[in-house]
Amino acid sequence: MDSTDSTISPSSSSPRSKRVLIVDFSPRGHHPFYVRLLLESGLAQVAQIVLAGNKEMFRHPAIVAATTSVPVERFELGVEGRSENAPLHRGMPDRVGVIYHSWWLGRLYRKVYRAVARSAPVDFVIVPYLDDCLLGLAAAREAFDGTPWLAITMRTMFHFRDMGVIAPQQRFEDIRRRLTWRILRQNGTVAVLTIDPTLAEYAAGHADPLLRKIGYVPDPAPRHQQLPSKSQARQHLGIADDARVVLLYGAVSERKGAALLVRAAAASSCSDRIHLLIAGKFWEMHALQNSDAWRQLAAAGRIHAFDGFVDDEQERLILAAADCMWVGYVDFYGVSSVMALAGRHAMPVLASSAGLVGYFTDRHELGAVVDPRDRSSIVAALNRLVHEPEFFQRAGSNGISVYQRHSPVELQRVIVETVTSSWDPSPPGARSALNSR
């Protein structure tokens, strides 16, 4: 398989009547979180689960936790997954690299399926992230030789213009649309699930029967039943009680607008009551922490950072300590899982005007909209957080109803029902296993 090393470790659990393959090769961002939810969905009660990934994926704390409690077969390949440094397109021009990677990764997933199927039949395949392997899966007449499969798409944008979502035209938009239709035409494709409700609305509004395969699943975010008090959380984190705290959470990168937020908070026109709480994996840590703006905020005790994986206890602390979530993303137009997390905890947002974060913020009044490339726009919103607390309190309350269905259990329910309904007859106990959750 492309000269890659692979190993498969069978589970010691009793044999299952059905076998489900989950394949994902990226340990970054939302990928491990989604894979963990799939592993813990209850599918393992009615089928044998095979998880295919690379070493980085299997070492991620979320995957370690899930595979400790859920019996799985491991299929491990010694290749990099969704990474800017993936060896098979390193050095290629950007557009060529994106196309090649999409073809290569989809082709690799198909080869993984065939290798796993040689040891025992595979009854269903789940691709948790379709968008970076679209070409390779659409190029085949049947992606997995006719075996039923589903995928989750998170960055489909060809419908944005029709639905009123502000975004530039997506690269290769027409090609992506055609590739999506090729996948929908495959007999094995049971469903293409989307976390974008506007895509589901677009599909429902068209007569093409192929679009009936597109279904909506809410982007999952946990809701902690009990958080520490704001005062306790801030005391633990060393944040002043009278501060107004903006939380930037997740993969801390240029795309998240991290440097732009830091520079705005350090501006002389920004209230010194604004504190930044930055938590997650820093991908440009050296440049960010060595910037003049970061040093200025650090010297004033106005910036607080976690670099690395944030566990549940730390997540509760940062959510309790914060007043607002930053989703002022740059050149990103999809759904934000941290925005859903904020909504489920009645936390308002500072959101970029473009893409789905801007669309939802404006439509549901979830917070303040900014132009992340305009420092004065960010500063004005930060000062508004200080001087108009009632507005942000209302915005946070609005998020509760908008995101009430965005629980991990809802995604798990949709996935399990989709998988088990494709089996004829349905495996004994499938519904009871689901309903017991």
C-alpha cells in the first residue's frame, strides 16, 4: 500500500455479526473529537469496530481514552494524514497540492478498506471528514466496492450564494459540486451528512432525488452540567475579577485570527480591562509569543495561555472564566464547533462577518460581528464588551436555544440509526443499544 507500513491488532472481544470501518488520518482540530464520538456511540454494542489511522491519531489523548473503554481493531499506517507537511505533496504549488492530496487520501482510504476486508468482510464504512478526500472517493465508480458507507462534510460551500452566506467563491466550486454529485450517485453511498444546516436546507429545497441522501447532523459540543463559579475559575487562572475575558479556544493558528486579536487587545485604544485567554495547540507559537503585542499584554498580566490538549477539567475552568468566545476567523467559512460550545454555555461571541459564523451570529443575534482584518473593528467590539454587558448577556442567552440540539448524543444517534438502518435485517439489539444511551 504505497510502501507504507501497516499493522492490524484484532480485539480480544467476542466476534460480532457486523463489522464497521472508521477511517481518518488527521490528529488535528475536530478530527479526534469526532472519531471519539463515533467510537463511543454504541456501535460497538452491535458491531465490531475497526479504526484505521496513523500513529499520531492513535496517540491523541481523545483516541487513547476512547480505545481504552471501547473494543476496537486497530489498523495503523505509517503515513501522515491531513497535514501541510504530508510527504506526497510537499513542495507542490498550493492548488496542485490540494488537488493531489484530495485524490491521494481518498485513494488511500479505498486501499485501507480493501486491506481490512481481506481479514474479514466489512459491512459499513464511516468517513468522518469527507472534504479532504473528496476527489479520491468520487473518482471511483464505487468508493468501497459497493459496501454501504456514509461521510460527514464540513466545508461544502457551493450552495452559499443561494443561501445568502457571505463568502468568496470557493476554489474549484463547480468541480466540487460535480464530485459531490458523483458520490451521491454511488449505490454504496447511504448518506452524506452535513453539520451545516444551510446545506441541508438547500438540499431539501431541490427536487433532485439524489439530494435526499444529504442529511443534517448538528455539530456536536459538550455541555458541562456544572462549572466552577467565575470567581473560583479566575482565581485558579490568575485573572482579575473585574476583567472582561475573551476566550480563543482550539487550534491556535493564523486562520483563527489569533495574532489579529492579540494586536487589537494591545492597542492603546482598547480598554485595559480586556484580558485574553488562549487555550489549545499553538501552531505558530514562537512568532505569536515573541510579538510586541503579546509581550505588552503579558507584561500587563492581560494574557493567559494553555498550550496543548485541553482536558475536561481545564475546559470547565476556561468556560467558567470567560465572558465571550472569539470566532473572528480569517479565510474560514464553515461551521465552528467552539461557537456551538459557547452557545451551549450561554456565552456570546465575537465573530467574523463572513461565512457561517457571521451568518449565524447575525441571524440569531449571538454576539458582535467584526472584520478581523480591521483592528479598529476588533477594538470597538472589545470595548463594547466592557461597556455594554447587557447586550452580550442577551446574546449569550440566545445561543442556548440555537444550540440546544448540538449534543454529542444527537450526532451519535443519527450515525447509529443511519448505519443500522442500512442493514437488512437490522442487527438484533441495535435500537435498544441506541435508546439506552
